[in-house]
Amino acid sequence: MTAGGPSRYKRRTPQRERNHSLDIVLQLILNGLAVGCIYGLVALGFVLIYKATELVNFAQGDLLMLGAFVCYMFVVWYGVGYWVAFALAIAAVGLFGAALDATVLRRVIGQPQFAVVMLTIGLGAMFRSAASMTWGSEIYTLPTPFSARTSRVGGVSVSHEYVSIIVGTVLLCAILYAFFTYTRVGVAMQAASQNQLAAYYMGIPVKRMFSLIWAISAGVAAIAGVLLAPVSLIDINLGFIGLKAFAAAVLGGFGSIPGALVGGLTIGLIELGAGAYLPHGFKDVAAYVVLLAVLAVRPQGMFGTIGRKKV
Amino acid sequence: MRFVFKTSYVQDLGLFRDEVQRNWYVALLGGLLVLPLLVPTYLVDVSLVLIYGLAGLSLMVLAGYTGLVSLGHAAFLGIGAYAHVYFTQNLGLPWVVAVGLAAATTAVAGVLVGLPALRMTGVYLTIATLAFALIIQEIFVQWERVTGGLKGKAVDRPVIFGVPFSTDVAFYFLCVAVLMGGLWLTTNVLRSPTGRAWVAIRDSEIAAQSLGVNLAAYKTLAFAYSAALMGIAGALFAHKVGFLAPDIFSVLLSIQFLLMVVVGGLGSLHGAIFGAVFVAMLPVAISQARDSLPVWFGAAAGVFGKGAGDAVYLGVERLVKQPGLEPGIFGLILVLFILFEPLGIYGRWLKLRIFFSTFPLYKRATFKRQKAYMRSERLR
């Protein structure tokens, strides 16, 4: 895909060639942003839960997979319209997240972080197993209103699927920002995540807040899953995108919401850029190389705030 | 309950608490020696248990004793395996030298990971090791001259000092010997000042540092030691699988190693071995259950008539033959252990032992967990 390679258009002038390569770069940036948005959304889910409960949820990617599958099930099996199925998938996975918190994860608050990591890895394996039993291990495509449609803007062909991801992410971030800043429940959640005990004293139902945060986080994962479904196909291993999203969250600094989004976009852009311009094999690892390099310089990530305890 | 009355410091230096404990371990060794006669068909699986035991030992030193959780230990196993095969088959070095060099290579890799990891804590370290493992796996794919790339690489049977270890029994005894060596070395390292420094770092970095423990040096040492053990395990693993391919050393294998350590019981060498037995034997047990469970349930339901027996047989068979059942069972067991027995199999074993040794006086409160509140890890 490199620009200016041996081309059939020998009579093209240098000026047009530069335009052509610019188009490719723009195309790459657009796709990279879209992929990065997905990473950012999943990372946002991690960070929301981590900020509130200090639990590291390795099953976030599998919640994304569940969201995609539930939406697929409603659209293809039951013939529900896309938007209704979208809403149903968010609601179902959100409820599932809240139930998960109420039954399992509430018990491990305060235990070592490692135990929680292992617990959620185990839960993720169970979700994958359950999904393969319910929906089978085949690969599915989700028909959406955006599928296989492109517009040309200038020389760039813009795929509607990618635009839907970017628009969806921007909208979702705006909604979440408004929710956490302006609503009573949102402010209560911030309080609960800043100081659990003080929030209890102020009469905030902290346990319910945590369940709600899990619901929101699972819902965000479901949205990411449904948005991702037309670009990538749906199968039970869709959840492994969570690993890259983890890299994104850590790159941005675990515990920082803007950091999660910036980290996701960075990783998305790096990945697409490496796929286009570096030799074969770099696409999958470039993100991790950058992650290690950033962590070697800034061990707390780009926007992280881990301080040292003063005694 | 037995109390040991200590009369000299020599008793503290001994490897075992008293004669009774020593005799139990001698009995265990005897059991291992006659095992090839008892289960000749499963000997290959038992060898895998021993290799996993060595791997569990390695991760236990790092995660259980030093408190550094690594999600990249499959990469160390891979480095050890590929290095060993390269040194023996491509360079033609003697087996013992090759294993030593493989351990050294892996230890160097461990230090390389350990150095940037010094300043990281908790989830940052876990993700950094994960990233490292994924990069290493890609290197296994790309570096075809050494690793054979995606085509893979066949591994010969080991030949040590001119003696070929070509049969399963011989290889089994080799694994027993190496695991015993690893256990002996690790036990002794852990009760030396080095081991105590590791435990101190695990329990509180700040306290350890205030007491004069050099965090950087000891963390790097823990990484190097753990990686070297993993390298030796990798050399044996290469001979066990007989064919190396990059996708063996995936994240899932790293997760399996962590599962081993957690299910066995964090912070005990017994736990590493229990976990290895569990993780290596569970797939065997599941595949056995797949064949026998429908028959048993069918026979049980057959009491109520032939139709019921057949229906139950088919139903259970459909359930257990589901694809993807195995990882789900692994996940379920992991979840149950963390929720109900955070000390793992070794913790359960301790409770059982204390129950019997203090029989009428056992009280559950001995092991009651304190109520834990959220402890922030944002400050360290």
C-alpha cells in the first residue's frame, strides 16, 4: 500500500502523485481512528471500573463479545430491527454486568489485585465457553444499515462502518461526560470512587453505585461490540481485542478517562500505520513495542497518577 | 499435634522439620520411583506434570514470593525451549551445556524484562510482561533461521553424556531428577537472605526498602532466577512435545501457569506442585469424563426403564461433547477457588491436616479471613 510504488499510472505528474499518497495517509488515519475508538471504548470500560472499585476487569473484552453476539441474535434469529437490537444488547449486557457485580465481584473488593485479575480471567473463559455453547463457534456477520456502503470525500473513500464507530464514540463520550458532571447520580458515583468511606457517610448507596458503574461499563463494552461487529466478524474470540485495549488503557495511564481514549487512538493509529509501512509481522506487535517504550520512560503511563505513599 | 523440641542449631539448618516429615518425603520419592510400573500408559502425562511443576516453581518464586505477577511466562518457556534446541541441534553442544546456556539466555531475557519493570507496580507490570510475551511470540514466528518459524522445528530425544534417553521411562526419571534439583535449590534460596528479601518486598515494598533491601537488585534477581528455572523447564518441555511451534507459547499458556500458581496456593512451594498436578491432569480427567459420564448417568437412569436410560445417556452425551467446555471448566474452577479458597489446594490441605491433628478442638475461626475494605493501590 505504500505510495509512489511501481504503478501502472506512469504518466501521472508528481503533484497528483503526492495527492494520491496524501489520500492514502488520510484513509489510514480514518481507519486507525475508528479502530482506535473501539480500543478506547473498551479501555474506557476498564478505567470506569478501576476508578470506582480498583478492580481490574480482564473480562471486559468478553463482555464486548457478548454484546456483539446478543445484537446478532436479536437481528438475525428474531428479526428485530437493528436499532432496537442495539438498545436491547446494551440493556442486556448492562444488566448482566450489574448482576455480575452483585453476585461475584463485590466479594473480592479489598483482596489483592492479582486475585481479581485471575478471577476476571476465569470469568472471561467461562463467558467464551458459554458463548460457544449458545451461539456455536462459527463466524458470523452482522447486517447493519452501514454495511458495505462508502462515500467519496475528496479522494478518500469513507466507509460508513468506520464513520459510525467514530460518531458513536464521540456521542457516547459526550453523554458520559454530561452524565458524570451534571446528574446527581453521576456526581454520587464520582464521590464513591474518590473516597468510599466518606461517600458512605454522606448517605450515598455505594454498593448500588458500584453495580451501576459495572452496568455502564458493560454497556459501553456492548456498544463497542456492536459498533465493531460490521468491521470485524463476530466469533467467540472477538474478546481478545481486550488485550490491545488493555495496552491502550495502560498506555494512557490506568485510571485516567481521557488517557484511555488517547491511548486507544494512539494504539489504533500505530497499528494501522505499522501495517501499512513496516514489514510484515510488525502490525500486531507495534502497539506493544510502543507500550513498553512508553512504560520504560513513564511507568505510570501518559496520564497516570500513581503517587508514592508518604509515611 | 507433634512439637519438635529443638536442642541445637543444626536442627534449624536441616531441610526437614523432623524424622517423621523426612520419612514422608522419602516415601514420596519411593512412590515416584515405582510409578512407571503402576501407570505405564500415563507416564507421558506424568512427565508433563513434572515439567509444569518446574514451571510452577518458577512463577511461584516471582508471583508467590516476590509479589510480581507476570503474564508472560510462556515466553520464557519458549525462549528456553528454542535456545536449548538451537544449542543442541544447530550448534551440536552437549546436552548439559546446552541446558545451562538455555537457562542463562532465559535469565538474560528475564533481566531485560525486569529492568523496566522495576518502577512499575501491579497491573502495569502485568500488562508490560504480557506485551513482552506477545512480542517474543512474534519473534518466534519471524526469526526462521533459528526457530523454524511457522513451519515449526522437530526436537530429538535427549542424549546426556552419550546415554540416549529415548524411552518414556528414561525421560520420566530425567524430569524427576531435574524437578528435585529445582525444588532443593529453590527451598534453599528461599530461606537464605535473598529469599527473605523477596518475601519482604512482596509484603511491603516501603518497609523492605526502609530495612535496607535494595529493591532494584532483588527484583531483578527474582526475575532472573524465575526466568532461568523457566528456561530449564522449557528445555525439558521441548523434548516432551517433540515439535516446537510459536503458537504453543501463547498468552493462554501464560494464563495456565498463573492458574497453576493460584489454584495450588500462592506463597508455598507445595502449591506449585499441587497446581501442576491439577492443571496437567484436568484435561486428562475431562477427556475421561467425556467418555464415561454418559454411560454412568445412563445406567443410573436405566433403573427407571430403558427409555429413560437412553434419553439421559443422549442428553448427558450432548452436554459433555460440547466444544469449548474445557476452558469454561478451567474458568469456573479458577473463580470458585478465588472466591472460596484463596489459599488454594495447599490451604485446603493445611486445614485438613490441622483438623486431624487437633481433632476435637479444631475451630473454623483459625482460618477466618478478616473483613477487608478497599485498599487503594493508587498510592504505593
